[in-house]
Amino acid sequence: MNIDLSQAEWHKSAKSTATGGCVEVADLGAHVAVRDSKNPTGPALVFTPHEWDCFLDGARKGEFDQV
């Protein structure tokens, strides 16, 4: 799959710090893209909206918290 990200509007959390260790997210309509804010020209992960919603649901429920 080749998704054009040239017109993507990237956003990062308001809770991000100035140290640059953040991810940025772009809503592309049919897809959601995620990239490393320290490397904006690097690769991005691309998900369907359903996949992204499942990830967010898991994060909210603590499924990725370290024990």
C-alpha cells in the first residue's frame, strides 16, 4: 500500500514536551498515519480507522501498560 502523506496535517499531543520524544498523528480520512516527531521525513505507520480505534481503546484500557 502506498499512501501519499505529502498533504497530511500532523498533530501531536498538547502534553508533549520540548524534548522531541513524541509521535505525531495525521487523520487521512480512509487511513490514520503515525510518525516519529524527531524524524518527520522518515517512515510512517498507516492504519485503517478501525485499527486505530482498536489501538486507542486498548491504550485507554491499559492493555499496553508495563507490569
